[in-house]
Amino acid sequence: MDGVNFLIKKLNNYPVIKVSLLVIIVALVVLSGIKIGEIAGKFMYYILVK
């Protein structure tokens, strides 16, 4: 559960607009396919961890 708390803290640092855009992007990625989702997932993970 530490990962979830970490993500929530990270998201709290961003404005609501950015979080909304992030959710929309994730939704689009999920709809567009698993392969693109994997790439975007790694990209997002890289951004959040850095």
C-alpha cells in the first residue's frame, strides 16, 4: 500500500488540471491498445519515479 500512498502524494503536488489530463491520456492509451499502453506506462513510471 506504500506505493498507493506515494502516488497520491505525487499527484497532490500537481494541479488538478494536470491530473485530469493525465487521467484522460491514460484512458485514451487503454482504448488504443496494450502495446501503446506498455510504452506509455513505462514513460509515466519514469516520470513519477524521477
